[in-house]
Amino acid sequence: MQSNYKYAKTIFDLSKQSNSIPMIQNQMKIISYLYNKIAAFRLVFITKRINSEDKIKIIKNTLNDFEPLIVELIAILIQNNQTNNLLDVFSKFDSMANTDSKLNKIEITTSEKMTDEELEHISKTISEKLNANPNIKVNVDSNIIGGMKLRVGNKIFDNSVNYQIKQLKKTLHNV
């Protein structure tokens, strides 16, 4: 559902601003576990015998040590009678958080060790493009001859001399 994505995106953006994505993600996993494994907890969400205000009070008292952002999300879902979407919202948030953490891990492979100035320049450029401070890992591989390879998440940007030679070979072989 579109609204599930909006809920997840809003929580993701807010938790990213406060640098609390891992904590929120972990607490959502705990709530998902409680919802799936503890019948009394799940019953609070699905029963029609308890009105919305009382459900919210019960949830706020039960989850008083949890991040207020999550508790407020659950309260909104209860008010909008969308508690059946809770796990889907959490799943979408988890997917966004995992994707974001992969984007923040960047692997650079060069043929020689980079100087501090080169690494600083590349790091600054990547930070500006991603609008985040990535965790950069540098590898040295003499097989690439020159240039560099960048791995951002599951995407590889290969601008190595070795890759260019292989492309040239393919082009010449097809002529």
C-alpha cells in the first residue's frame, strides 16, 4: 500500500535526521517479535472490544521505554484503524535502513596506495553526491593496472585500465 510506504519513509527520514536508524530498526524488530509471538500483545491491536484511545494508552504504557517516534507511529496506525499494516510498515522501514547502510559503505580499489590528499578529495566528492558521510574502505589491487573501481552498495563503477583494455579487446574482436 502507498500509505505504508509513506509511514515508513517518514519514520526513516526522521530517524535519519536524529541518527537513530539502528536503534529504531532494533526496536521495530522487538515489536514485530512481540506482535508475532505474544498473543496478548497482538490482541490489543486487533480486538474491537477496546476503543482506540484505550489501545493507545495500553501501547504507550507497554512501550514506555521505546523511542517515542515508534510509539507515535503505532498510535497513528491505531487512530487510522490501520494496525494490520504495522508489520508491513516496519518491513519497508527495515528495507530502507538496510539500503541506506549499504550506500554508506563504499569500497575503493586502486592499483597503488592513495595519498591522504587523494583520499580526502574522493571522500569529500562522494559525501557531496550522496549527501552523507560514507564509510570508505580502500583496497589495493595491482591487477587493475591503473584507475580505480568504486563499489557503492551493489553497484560497481569500474574505471580501471584493466577494464578499459578488456572493453577494447571486445570491440576489436567484434570488428
